[in-house]
Amino acid sequence: MENASLHFQQKVRWHPLEIVFWLCTLLPFVVTPSYLSLASQIAITALFALSLDLILGYAGIVSLGHAAFFGVGAYTAGLLAKHYWAEPLTGLVLAAVLSGLVGYALSHVVVRFRHLALIMLTMGFGLLLHEAANSASALTGGADGLQGFKVPAVLGFKFDMFGRAAYAYSLVVLFLCFLVARRIIHSPFGLALRGIRENATRMPAIGAPSRAHLRKAYTIAAVLAGIAGALLTHTTSTVSLETLSFGRSADVLVILILGGAGRLYGGIIGAIIYMVARDQFSGANPQYWYFWIGLLLVAVVMFLPNGILGGIGALYKKSK
Amino acid sequence: MLSSLAGVLFDGFAYGMLLFLLSVGLSVTLGMMNFVNLAHCSFAMVGGYATLSLMTKSGWPFLATLPMAFVAAALVSIVLERTLYRRLYRASDLDQCLLTIGIVFISVAAYAWFYTTEQQSIRVPDWLQGSAHVAGMSFASYRMFLIVVGLAVTALLILFLEKTRFGARVRAAVDNQRMARGLGIDVDRAFMFTFALGGGLAGLGGALSIQVVGLDPTFALAYLVYVLIVVAVGGLGSIGGSFAAAVVLGISDMAGKYYFPWLGAFLIYLVMVGLLMWRPQGLFGKR
Amino acid sequence: MVAQDIALELPQGRRYALIGPNGAGKTTLMNLITGMLRPDAGQIFLGGEEITALRPDLRVKKGLARTFQINTLFPQLSALEAVTLAVLEREGHAHNWWRSLPRFGAAIEEAQGILDSLKIPSTRETRELAYGQQRLLEIALALATRPKVLLLDEPAAGVPKDESAQLFNAIDGLSRELTILFIEHDMDVVFRFASRIIVMVGGRILVQGPPDEIARDERVREVYLGKARLAA
């Protein structure tokens, strides 16, 4: 039957809204040129959230320590720029490789656990790395972070205070990584990950090596997170200890849930909303910002369990 | 050498008692209902700020505020449990985490609003300040007080659980909820009571910790990590486990700070990760 | 001790029924065979090859598949996605993260074929299927692994009487080269489809043999079947 393949093709095709969305990401250049550095931050956070989605939304691994890979990427890029050379693209590659290696190593432990032990372990690894970076101040600058270096340009485009090159760079990298993520999700491997999320017990019963699959997903997620971290280093020419912090791990989790996990675009949508709102409302009193985020979280969990995208999807289904 | 070791053990044990008070409630409610309440330390702060307010605004003596800290925190726990938490008993781990983190955020902002973000402190009565000198070593009076309170609470808890009928019902509900219901035990009531008790103890811990670590709105998040470590390492639902884990953690932390200050908190995290990898259900948890 | 002193041999190509009272250890035995539980002692062989130490997914690769008594399916995956996944795993394509799913036409066709033969609608999400169809999907998933031995844990559990006959006809229609062991409580079904019956009580095998022998066996009557039933 031909429509058997059609069932899969439908899910793989680009929806016109997707194309509209990506075209809209070019708008900041024209419409809000004074906000381009915020736009870069959003693109970087979106990539970070996308990487978390791969393990949380698609494979079902709840990680409270994903910032570990973000930080590894950031510090790798920073150390390379500070001590060797400041060309960003090679920095990206090196950051990707290193965070991938760390992810691969940790994945062997992480995939053996579930529930609270898993949450605690991911958090624990994140905390360990943060402490290690804090203590190894000769290498990392400790609590002050890595400073005193400059990444001047990418492919000849200067990183200036207008932020055009920074946003273009972040956006292009985000888009390319997004394409990779999209590819993964619509591949047999992506289907296997969803299988693990939907019913981890059933997977071995159909001959699936679940742990091998999860290790791979975790490693890929680490690579993408590391790239995001490197982007931050390149566009700001600093690395702060905060890139490894529990706060960052918690933030990206909130962002992903807000947008809707397991829906490919959830992290991106969540990042846009969260960062724009924070920029507008946080202002002088950051703790009041946390009040609204807290309220939003409670509301999302009670009323919109699949995040904003899930809510829109449900509305769409109802209207049919 | 020996005196510094004794000092570290003493300080560590006292710190462990504080951690125990802060954590035992979470361990039992997690073990009983599998409900991940990350807002547990916000309850501790209720107790802390209750004590603060009563002492600074109403001039209450320190010791008198302690029962009030317990009660205030217990009341807040019950309100939250009845209104929000009970709808999520069957929800996923992630959803419970997110809801309760949301509550933490709200509470942190609320405390900042009412009490500012300043570090708060109180004046404990004179007999609790200073130190006693025994065998050529000095032991801080407040730390001794902590140990006494901690041990007393532990004894009372064990007495309650082992010797009273309600305690037996609580134990049954922690052990096997379905069977407990089947036996006619009102698990909901047992849970509400336990939740209140756990929250109250956290509040007591919060009040007691002001003297040791100060009090500011970020307490809820800063100590959450330690509390979670105690609970995960000790094993869900196990009071003995929480006690052991809290003591181990308290002493490790003190020892780390004293002997390897350059390691910082690294040691605790390493201990936790190692222990969890070896026994993911915790030292005393059920598989 | 849930299961003890089990000595069981299943020559190829027959249908075996595993019966016994609740708690007799039937599902435990299945969990031991499939590797979800580890035995304290003993060995398990599949086609002459020892599989005692093999992980469950590797046993599946060797040709040993099972279904679950309680539906253990993928709620948000469509039936077609689920069975295609099983086929892809079998073919070793599931690690592929670069090629897009529609390109795996052969796997999709095969999955569709299995679903068609069991009359399961393919494009709706699993959680939207009727209960009987979900039970059939349980079997479809197992079949997609191209097993040599198929273990069915109460395949008709919860399915009304008239539909269960249909289900068992579907099972009966399966290839004769497939060795099937099924746990079942409905004696009509057992006596109709099984060529051999194994009776388990209290964690041990009480007796095994062809249906008419089992029906006549005194011990079985006492323990399980009840004299009144067989008088008919």
C-alpha cells in the first residue's frame, strides 16, 4: 500500500509555517537592529534548549545538569581563544568534540538510572563540574571566569557592538544544528528514541538496545549544548562560571517545558518568550522576575502540560 | 590533631542534625507518595522567617518561637498540599519537579518582597552563645543545642512511629500504599498529617539554622541541593537513612572545609554521586 | 521461591499452553525465559544455543519474542510507527540517524503487511485503538521481530469471549514453523489450540502432556480444572 509510506512522509515534510518562522528570524536585522545582541542570546539559548529536548522531550531523560556541557563548550572555546588562536569556527569544532567526549563518558553512567537517582546524578555531575571549574582557577579563572581575550571576527565579519555579525553567526549555527536535530528526529534513530520515551519496557522486547540508543542521544545532545556554549563565548568574548551553574540547567529546563518538550520547536519558542520577557520585565528587581516565572510554571503544569506548543496543538485539534 | 578531628566531628554532627531536620520530612513524603516536593526548603524558610518576625517585631524569646516556627510551616504545608499538590500525585516526576520549582520561585520572590533580600540574623539568648570547654577543647554551645534538639526530635519521631497506632499506619502507608488502603487505612489522612509533620520539622530546621548560616530568600534553593542529597543518599522513606546520610554529609562537609578547603563542596557532590552509583535506591531505600 | 525445578523442552513448531492457578509462576517463567528476570540457577537454551547470560534484547535477536499480559505498547506512536520500529530494530537500521524514515520503504511495507494480516488500523495512535486491537498489536510487535519462538502471556486477557476466538484464530493462522507457548486461563481455547499442555502449580511443573492426558489427570483435576467441568 502506497499510503503506508505517506504516513511517514507527512511527518517529515516541511510545514509552511516552519518556513515562515525561519524567514521571520531574519526580521531582527531590519526591524529591531538595536536588539541584535539580545537576538544572539536568544538564538544561543534556543540551541541549548533544543539540545535538551533531544534527551528530555524525545528520549525521556530528565536532566538537571545539562549546563555541564554548555559550560564545557564555553570554556573550551574560551581557553582556545585565550591561549592559542581566536578563530571561532575551529573553536566551535573543538568545543563540540570536547563536550561530546564528556557527554559520552557521562552517558555510560546516566543511562543506567531512572527517577530520582537519575535526576540527582545529572544534577550531581553538573555541580561537580561547577565546583571543579571554581577551584581550578589557574585554568578557568575561578569565580571571575575567563577574561582578557577577544574573538574579533568570524569569516571576516567583525563582532562589533551593533551585533550584526554575532546574530548572523548564532543564527546560522542554530539553523544548521536545527537541521541536524530535525534529521535525527525523523530518522529510525529518532523513532527509537520516541519508543524509549513511550515505553521503555517494551523496547528490549522488540530487540532494541535501549542503553546504546540513549548513550548516543546523550552524546549528541552534549555536542549541541557544547556548540551553544562556544557560541556564547565567541559572541561575548568572556566565559563566566555561571555557564556551568545549576541555575542555567534549571533555566533551560523551564524554557523547554514552557515551549513544549518533544515538539522540535518547543525550545526555540520557549527561548524567545522567556528571554524577551526577561529583558522587558526583569529590569531592576530580578527576584520579581522569578515570581512571574514561578507562577507561569505552576500554570503550565496545572493547565498546559505540553507547554505552549502543546496548547496550540490541542486548540488546533479541537478546531478541526 | 585529635582535638581538631573531634572538633570536625562535633561540628559536622551538629550540622548533620540541622540537615536531618530539614530533610526528614521530604524523605518520608517522597517515600510515601512518591511526590517530588522541591519546595520543601521553602517550608523551612517559613519557619525561619516566622522566628525572625516573632523575635524582631514582637520581641518573643528565641525558644518560644521554635514551636511557632514548626506550626507555621506545618500550616503552610497543609494548605499547599490540599490545594495544589494532591492533584499531581499521579503526575510524572518532571511535572512534580516543575510545579514545586515554580512554588520555590514564587516563595523566593515573596520573601524578598516582605523581608528584602538582605541576609537576616537574630540574637539567640546568651546561654546559647559562647562555648563550653571540655577536656581542653571548646564546643560551641549553640552546636550542642542543635545536637540535643536533633537527637530529641529523632527519638520522638521513632517513638511516634514505633509505638503509636497512627505511627504504625504511617509506616504501613510508606511501605506499601496499595496494601495499606486495602487494609482500610486512611492513607490520605496519614499523608496529610505526615506532610504537615515533615513541613513543620523543616520549619523548625529553618528557624534553628539562622544562627548557623543566616537567612535570606535564596535559602530555599541553596539548601535544596543538600536536602536532596540527604534524601537520595539516605533512601526514600527511611528516617534512619536520612539520619545516617545527614550525619555523613554534615561531617564530610566539615571535614572537607577543614582539611581540603580548596576542594570546596566538591567532596560532598563526589560522595553523593559515588554513593548513588553504588546504591541508586539510597543507603536504606527499598528497591 | 517463585519458580523451581523447571525442566522444560519445547520441540519446534508446536503450540504449547501453559496453565495453572494464579500465582503459579507462569509469568515468572516467561520473564525468566525472556531474560527480564535472572535465574538463581539453571540454563536456558534456544535452538541448541545457550542464552542464559544474554540480555533480553539479544534474545529477541536470536528469535525469542513475547507479548505482555497487560498492554505494553507505545501510546503516542501509531501502530504503523510501532511495528516499523520493530522491523527496523530487527534489520539493524535503528541506529541510523541520518536517513529519513520514508526512505525505509521495505521496512514500512513489511510492517503494513503484518498489520493488515491482523486487521489492525495502521495510522491511528495506539492509545486510540480499541482494546482488542491493542491486544493484536501486542502480537504484531512480537511478530515483527521474526521470531522462531513466540511467548504469549494471556493474549486474550480482558478481551470478550466472542472476540477472543477471533484472536486465537489469528494466532492459529501463524506459520507452523513458529513455536508458540501461550499462557491462558480459558480452557476451551487451551484444549482447542494446544498440542501440548504444561500445568504449573506453586512454582513447579505439575505435569505436561497432550490435552487428553491432561484432561484425564487426577492431580490436575484436583488442583485446577475442577471435576464438575470435565464431567461434561
